[in-house]
Amino acid sequence: MLVAGIGNLFCSDDGFGPEVARRLGSRAPAGVRVVDYGIRGMHLAYDLLDGYDVLVLVDAAPVGQSPGALAVLEVGPADVDAVGLDAVGLDGHGMSPVAVLASLDRLGGTLPRTYVVGCRPATTEEGIGLSDPVAAAVPVAVETVAGLLDDLLVTGSV
């Protein structure tokens, strides 16, 4: 299993994913790799070619009604295909999770069972540091990801 923290630390709440990955790191169960990918989308795409059974993306996302709201979504090939790589484009210096997942087929890989743990940002303007509601959501997200991983390991869903 791979947990991927995604986001740009220099764009306020977009640093949510990397912060969750940093805090989760040592707590991850055996067999789970936790990586702060930041905005290195191609790095994530190439790592996924190693054949993970489960991918958990942690990212700022337009979920919920208010900043700091969390949601867990399962993403499948049909979701990625519906958007497609041509629609989002692939940027070797950026991170569009949809583009990364859509690129797997072209790179010779397959999409593993994929979950997104998203948090609605208050702002993604230039700046370092999370807003108060997103900072408050980080420990909840760490517990959410840890619980998801435990559930997957216990049920043998991997």
C-alpha cells in the first residue's frame, strides 16, 4: 500500500497532503509506504509502476461545505477515464492527481484500488502554513487514513 501526500507547501492549504503524510509516517502499519510527493507527479506515476495494491491520495480538494471538511472517496478506472489525460495534460513539474492516474495506462501500469482523503481548503493563495480550519483537520485526517489502512489490512481487501 502507498499513501501519497500531495500538495504545494508554498500555497497555504495546498500543503495539507504533505503535512498529513509527515505526521502519519512513523504510525503507518508494516507494509505501508508513506511519501510526501508534494508536486512531483511523475515521481508518483513511476512509483505506482512498482505494482501497489492500494493507493491512498491525501490532498486539498473541493469536498464538503466549509474549509477543513474531510471526505474519503474511492476512485476507479472509470472515474479517471471519464476525465482522461488529454483533458488535464501531464506536467513534469506539477501535480494533477487525475493526470498522474490517467498516465498509468500509457506508462504500462494499472490503477490500483485508489482512495482520496480530501480536505476543503480555505485558501490556496501563495503563503506558507495551513489555515486554522485545515490545520485542525490534519490530526483527524491522520486518524482517518490510519483507520482506512487498518480496515483494508483487517478485511484483507488488499
